[in-house]
Amino acid sequence: MNSLSVLRPEHMAPIRNLTLRAKMIVEGTIAGLHKSPFHGFSSEFLEYRPYLTGEPARKIDWRKYAKSDKSFVRLYEDETNLAAHILLDKSASMGFGSASMSKFDYARTLAASFAWILIRQKDAVGLTAFDEEISWYMSPKSTNLQLKNIISYLETSTAQNQTRCGDTINSAAAMIKKRGLCIVISDFFDEPEAIATGLRHLRFKRQDILAIAVADPMELEFGGKSAFRFKDLETGREITIDSQTASEYFNKGFADHHSALSNTCRELNIDFEVVTTAEPFHKSLLKIIDKRRRLN
């Protein structure tokens, strides 16, 4: 049996060391991939630079040479180091889990895995963690120390406080100065209009966006025979409701919410993926990477 087939979240959960968990997932899943799945945005011309002795002659812009009698190379923005930002939702709703792993445990493991991949390919990556406001920010760097600091934060962080997902994405966008990649990992439990505003701001800042909605299996297929008692993890409010009403209300509301998010992302040309905490980590990563390869 392939060892990857047993890398399920419930099996990985006991591995408390997030560094080891991320390393196992990444190296066991995409160690053989050489081409980056995250250089997906289109080339944008920056400027000319002098041709350097020893470079392949095919890099020379011969039209420019014909006009100036000097050798120049066209420099594109995607030839510079990629600046990637991971935006991680740590609000209280992310702490929900019907099995052995909460949405936040799954999300921060994905965040660590993406950081591992990006640093491994010499790209700069930063981390922004948020709930009702931005609670942690690390600007992108491409060092091993950066990876260590990101994982160290992820290992000690907890899901708490209410969410203002849309507003905090908007605030994060205001802090970004350079064109690059944004990976947003959240359950997106906020008003779709507010989230759309934040995502539009990221696109305005010329970000290639990957939006990953983390869901618990119970959220994707909610149901039962007895009455339910719900407690809002962010406000503490509780309510009791019969099973049929609860199932109809929740399933329709959840589907409508994800449909609105999906439509917004389609409109803004954003990759949108829904992953469940019951799905093996390596399958989630491969699904995301394969989709980006098909789109680009």
C-alpha cells in the first residue's frame, strides 16, 4: 500500500510537531515536482536590462538590438522572486471539529505546507493571521528562518474571537505593496458582500489569489433525527431547533453561501477550492496544484 494513502487527517493529528507533519505531507506528496504550481500569473514586462555574457542568446531582444546596436534582455515581473502572502483565519468558528481534527488544525497544517513549498522553491512567503482584526503579520521572506518562525507561530496559535473576514482581508490588501500570490485559508463565515470587497481589493493590488474554504464534514452534509442545540462559537449564544428545520435551514444556507463565494471568485478570476477536514492533506494539495496547472 502506498504510504500516502494512510496520510489521513485523523492519522496525522496525533503528530503534535507541525514541522514534522508539514514535512511529511509536502515531501511525500510533491517531492517529485519541479515546476512551481504557484507561478501562475501572466508575465508582465518590467524593463530592459543589459545582456550578460554567458546568458543564452535567445534571451536577447533582437528588435531592440536592431534599433540600438546594443544587447538587451526583457525582464518580466514573474522572473523576479515571487512574493506570497498566506492569509489564515483563526476566528472561533474555525475551532469547530466533529471528528479528531478541527478546521483550524487542518487550515494551519495546510498553511505550514504551503509555506514549506514556497520556501523550498526559494520564493518569499509571509503570514497574516486574522479573526476580527489582523492579529499577526509577517512580511514575505525566503529564508529557512522565516519558515521556522511561521511554523512556530502556527504551532502556538489558537482559534478564538469573532470574525470579520471581509474587513480583515481588505486591511491585509492595504498592506501589500508588491504584485504576487495570496493564499486565503478560511471557512469564510462572513457576509459574502464583505468578503467580495476584500477579494476585489486584493485583485486591485495585482494578487494572484487562491481561496481555500475549509469545511467540516458535518457542515457539508448536515442532518439527524433528534433536536439540535447549537452554540455560536464566536458569540456564545445557544438555540434549540428540531432536526428537519435545522437540516433544511443549514444545508440551504451553507450551499447558498458557498455559491455566492464561488460566483464572486469566478467573476474576479480567483481559484476557489472547498476542502474538507475528512480529506487527506496530500489529496487537498494535489487537487489545488492540479487545478492551477490546468488553468495556467
